[in-house]
Amino acid sequence: MDIAHALVKRRSLLAVLTIATSIGVGWGVTKTSIDPRSDAILPEDDPYAAQVEAVEADFPRNRSALFTFIAPDGDIFNREALTAMEALHARFGEVQSAVAVGSLVNYRLNPVDETQYGRQYLLPPVDSLSDDELAQVRDIALADEDLVKTQLARDGDMALAAFKYRPSGEGLAERLDIARSVVALRDRLREDYPGVEIYVLGNDLFELDSYNAQIKDRNNLAPLVALATTVLLWLCLNSLVYALCTLAVSFLAILLTIGTVGWSGFAFNQISNMGPLVVLTIAMAHGIHIIAIYLQGLHEGLTKIDALEHSVRLNLQPVTLATVTTGMGFLSLNYCSSAGIYGFGNAVAIGVFWAYLVTLTLLPALIMWVPTRRIPRPLGVRGMIRRVSALVTQRGNALFWGLSLIIVVCLAMLPLNKVDFDRFEFIDKDSDFHRVITALAEKIGNDQSLVYAIDSGEYYGIANPEFMLEIERFADWLEEQPDVGLVNSYVGMLKTLNEAENDNDEAWHVLPDDNLQVIDYLVGYQLVQEIEPHLEPIFDPEYTTVRVVVGTSNLSNVQLLELNQRIEAWHSNNINPDYRVLHGSNTILYARLNDTISRQLLEGFTVSFLLITLTMLVGLRSVRYGLISIAPNLLPPAVVFGVWGLFVGQLSPYILMLFSISIGLVVDDSVHVLSKYMAARKAGKNPDEAVRYSLDKAGSAITITTAALAMGTFILVFSNTYYYQNVALMLTPIIVVALLLDVLFLPPLLVKLDNMFARPDQVSA
């Protein structure tokens, strides 16, 4: 008994087993979770990652949010804006776990201004100020270099307020609840002060935006894709019932996929969240091929059983090959150490397996349950396919050379692409982040920072004069660098405190030489830092390690890496080797994403390409046709990436992974064309006749599946994240170009090569 006959004969039993399995595995949906952390996309094997983790153990991340006040009229020192800041201070307790808030309202004047103006704080109560006094406050603030480097735009139209809170634990639910309470306070301030633009951002709010974007995409995009593709199949198959059969198979494939991920304990992240949508389109593609050939058989006079068995037998090899190659393409993403990428690859690979299994075990039963009182004619595109077939037969040589020229031109444009990455592409494009990050870079600067931790190697070692001098030389050198806007280190704090301790005499703006005095300053800073929102820990509790924060702005990833290389080279050559220097923030990890992930993706692509080629050679049982299959699978992404290089030119590593996975996706169409062509050649048809046969049998189905796949991916344009929009703009044309090459380029290529090398009865040599 062959496999096709067994699948059709045992269809009812297989359908029951499939449904039962779906219930058990699908229960894992209740165990799924979402990981909205931006860190989830970072490579896990970056050598700097261990350094960052070690530093964060000594310097835990500060839980804070940054409120941004922007004056539309260009002057933040107006009564409404300043009153809004006062309201933030008065109402900060409305935020869960709030500790303190710092802004212009409680900004302490420097000792000179304090003496001159007779007050400790920059801003007295706003309602007590005259217009002249407001103008004076503005002048004082804009003249304060420390203030305009950290909290105030130089043109005076934007001010920042740091908001600190202290969660009771590290749980995601608590962080999201705190972020929601921060957003709620922001919204209430907006209502009360409509004349001021108020935004807020922070790591936990970043997670909330990412979480909300994923939920919106899952709740809105998935039903939209299902509805759109169902309507498309209804129109193409000319039958709502068969369209719903395909949808049912796809739904079960998605249920099994999500359930498997849930049982595995892995969380969906920004990228793997898209996996179920990919599974939906792949499952629909399998179903369309089987239904299309089945209906052709009915119109040719076959019984339901014979037509179904014929369809399953004809499609079994190409569907199996497409499943294996697609799975390989996605599994190759495991070469990448980013959980965002390999999680996506594994989720889709799991889904590809379930889509294949459900298509073969459930769809035959569903098809047989559909009555055949009226046999639909799903081949609305057959007229177009016949014209394409005639064109290929009559103008094959012109098509081959014309498309070859276009392909060569597109390949020549590939080097125009440059790999770059922006971490903020993963959040809602309309969120506060995109507005504020841009404003920070333009108006204040220092929106990027490199952090270094220097370990003295001994308890209380940071009070050692030799160590302090080393840090002072390091800080002085950093301040001389043209692309560094701010250097924050404990030596600057010690100098300032030492000056204040000696009646604000500038001559005392030096490092103290008394160890006990240094320790006294450090203890005092520690106490103030606990309640002052703008102050972050710059030394660890055991006084062995210090942090140096290097603020910069508007640097690309390449420029950040160049700056880091200069800094590494300097401290390697100038700082005592007994003092260990570590990277202390994820900024450097994000900057290194381009090189790290691009290299890993290239390794994965190379392996998957070789395995896919080997699979095609074995699956088609032909060296010639297996090698020929490379062209229509490799060229579509190459062509689209070439055009992208001409018009856009920027690729994030997460877009670059489409090159790997698209090869597995587009194999489906070429496999069906090749398998039908080979069957015709084995039956004794000449190359031109075999082309007409393959296009007649596979052309309609691959056109419908391409339309469904293209529609499913194009709908991602409506996603809430820029990343998914780029996926839609890249993957949709790759799928369409793959179809065009499969029907316009592959057939002339087959005819040309077969006429050159093959006898009609030799197609497996």
C-alpha cells in the first residue's frame, strides 16, 4: 500500500487522531508568555555580554522614567509648563513604588549662583514669580552648563524630569504595572496642562510599548491575515467551503505551533511573535495545492476517492520537499545567538512540521466530507497560465536572456546595501520613544552612552590616591575627544565636593589627598544618591569599582564602535594593568549587533543553502534538476535585495535574516513546477510539452498560493512596529519575484538545458 493510498483510506482515523493531538498540544496555548525585553534580541555569546552582566551585578540598573516637557511656543519657562512640572512633583506618589522625582523644580543652584541669588534652588514656587523673575530663572538655567548637558535644551524649549521608583521584585507583571501607572500619570498631566507636550520614556515603558505592540499585532494582524486569505481563496477556488477547509487546517497548525512553544516554556519575543503568521500562510499553501489538483481530477471525471488519491500522490513529493527545505531555512537561524532570531526560526520550523502533518492527516477527511453536487472551477487563473505557457513556448529564448540581464543588474546592486541596526524599530512607531529620542539627540544630546567599570582590585581601593589619579587621567582624556559630550565619573564628584567643603574656592577643585576625607565624600554621595533621581551609583557598595559614563549623541553604530576602540586602546596602553576595565552597558552590545549577527546569519545561510541543495538533489533524484532548482530559489531574494540597495540601502540584521528564510519559503513553487516537469519528461514528452504540462498542473496552484502568501506578508505593513513593516516590504516582493521566475525564467531554462544535454527519456541521470 503506497503512502497516498494509505492517507486517503485511513483519513477518518487520522483526522480523529489529529484533532485529539491538537487538543492536547494546543492546551499549551494557556502556558505561553511574551518577553518584551529589548535585551531579548541581543546575541547571547557576545564576549562583552559577560562583562556587562558582571558590572550590572555591582551596579544594578536604576529603575526610572524620564518625563519630557516640550513647549510648543519655544519657551519651557512659561507658567503652564513649570506648573506642570510642579504638579509632577506633587503627584508622583500616584505611581506605584515611586521614590523621588527630580527636575527644574528641585534643581539646586551651584554655590556661586546660590550666593548671588540668595536661594538654594533654581525655581521658587511658580505662582510667586513675576514675569521678570521668570526671565531671570530662564537666564540662570541656560547659563548652567551642567543643566543644559543633562536636563535642559540649549534653546530652552524642552526640559526633562527624572522619575525614580523601586519595585519590590524583578517580575515582568510588576514592571508592566508600574509602567502603566507612569503612563496614567502622564495622561492626567496632559489633560490638566494641554498647552504643554508631555512624554515619558524608560526601560520599563519600552517593555510596555513592546508588549502592547506584540499584543496588538497578534490580536489584529492574525485575524486580518486569516480573513483576507480566506476571502482570496474563496474567490480563487470559487468555493467558500474549500476555503474554510484550508483555513481549518491552518488554524490547527497555528494552535499546535503556539501550544508546542507554550509547553516548551519559551516566551514569544518581538520577532518570534510573527511566527504563527508565517505558519498560517505555509499551511494554506499546502492545502491549496492538494485542493486544486483534486478539483482538476473531479472535472476530468475521476471519482472523489480517485481524485483525492491522485492529488495526494502528485503533491506528496513536492510538499514534503518544500516542508524539509523550509524547515531547514528556519532552523539555520539557530546559528544566530540572538534569542529573538533563533526563537523565531524554531517557532516557524515547529509550525512547518505541524502544517505538513495536519495537511496530510486532516485535510483529506475534510475534503471528502464536502459534497460534490456542484464542482467548483477554481482555475480562474488558468486562462492566464495558458497565455504564460504560450509565451514561454513561443518567446522562451527572449524571456531567458531578458530576465538574465535584469538579474545580473540586480545582483550588481547588492553591494549598495549597508547593514545597520536601530533598537527602537521594535516599538510602536507612534509611541513617545520615537518622538523623545529624536528630540533628545537634537536638543540636549548625550542620548547615547558608553559605560566602563574600572576595578581597583581591593576593598576601599577607589580611595587609593594612585587609583584616583588613573581615573582622573582617563576622564581628562575622554573629555578631550571631539565626539564625547559628557563624562561622568566619581573624580569629578570628589573635586566638586572638595571645593564646596573649602568655601567654594576654585583652588580646591582638585582630588583630596586624605583617604578618610575621600571616604567621607563617598558615603555622603551614597546617601544623597538614594533619594536623588538624577544620581546613579558611580561606585559599588564595597568601594572597589567605579563607573565612568561617556555621553555622546548622533553616532551611528560604526562610529560608536570606533569610539569604543579608541577608548579601549587608550586604557590598555595607559591604565595600570592591575586595574581591570570592563564594559558596563548594553550600548556596546547593540552597536556590535551588525557584525555579530550578520556573521552568524551568513554561517547559517551557507549551511542551510548547502543542505537545501542536497535535499533537492536527493528528493528530485536528479543531479541536473537539483542543481537547476538553485536558480529560482536563490535569485528572488538576491534580486529584491539588489533593488532595495538602490532605493533604500539600509538593512538591519533582522531584515538580513530574510535572505536565509526566504529560500526555504520560495522552494515550494519551484518544486511543484520541477516535479510536474520531470513527470512529463519521464512520460516521454519533449521539453516544450513538459513545460506546458507542468504549468497546466502546477501553474494555477502556485499562483494562488503566491497570492495568499504575498497577501499574508503584505498585511504586516499595518503592523505597529517598523521591523514588521520592513519585513512586509522585503518578503512580499521576494515571494512575487519567485513566482515570476518560476513561470517565466525556470521553464525556458529547463527547455534550454534539456535540449542541450538530455534525451527525452533521461531526466534522472
